[in-house]
Amino acid sequence: MALSLSETSVLLLQALSNRDVRAMRKINDRCLSETAVKFSKHTYLFALIAYALSKILSKPRYFPPGKADKAFADLHTLLLRCEKSAASADYAALLAHQDKMLSTIKRLDERDRRFVKGILQKGRLKIASTLYAQGLSLGSAAEMADCDKREVLLYAGQTTMFDRLKEKRGMRQRMKDLREIFS
């Protein structure tokens, strides 16, 4: 069963408050599954946010004393605003809050540049390759995640995304999903 955007905001807020990496990853998985069936920009952005926050929460280097407190307070406030915007169906405000969250995450990531690609770019590639592995066309997956098709193919190949994907949906399940969407 798909979560509403408001429920997703609340779950993200709880996971962030508890600094629960596993919960963030579960939220990411649920959002990705829903995005693969029915693309929604808001759900995609929540998947990206959950992925990035799971990485940040799992790395102590993002928590220098006093430095991350303001960023986490900002993220907490923005998630509360996301929940209110989603509950009132103010999707333009929800998108604005999600964009601010991504900017905050980017600032956290820029403090400690250990990798060629930042967390958000890596998250976009992972999401695109997961969507591609779940059956979306390469073009659609790359477009949704705002990635280059070649980078998606390279990432999927290097990470053996197709081999690791647990949930394989056959035609019967895809038809069931489509009926659920249109009913």
C-alpha cells in the first residue's frame, strides 16, 4: 500500500529525529517502488532525500560538534512544513520545501568532499538505475532522475543493480498495479 505524501513526511521526520538509517532506507525503498509504478515528482524527491539522509546519518564525519545541529534543525522544520503542505494539498509549497531540504543536504555534503560525485548526484544515479532495473526504460529513468543515460548504464553495470534487485515484478503483478492505479 502506498503512503501519502503527508505520511511519508512524518516517517522521514521520525527517522531523522531518531537518526535511524534503516528506517530511512525503508522509506527510500517504498518511495522508489511507488515511483516505478506511478511517477510523482514529490515521491521521487522524498526517495532522494531519504537516500541522502541515510548516507549522512551513517557517516559520523557529517556530525562535527555544533556544525550539523543547525542543518538538522532546518531539516526537521522543513519536514514539518512538508507534512503540513502535503496534508493541505499545497503541492507547490511542498516542492519548495523539498528543494530547500536538498539545498541543506548539499551544504552538509559540501563540508566534507571525499568523493568525486556528491551524495545527491549519487542518489540520483542510484534511483535512476533502480528504476531502470525495475522495468522503466533507460530514457524515462534517466529523465526522471535528471541523469545522463550513459552514467545510469555505467552505474547500473558497476553496481550489478540488476543482480541485486530482490523484487522482480512479472506481467501479472504489473497488470495488478496498473488496475490499482486506474481504479
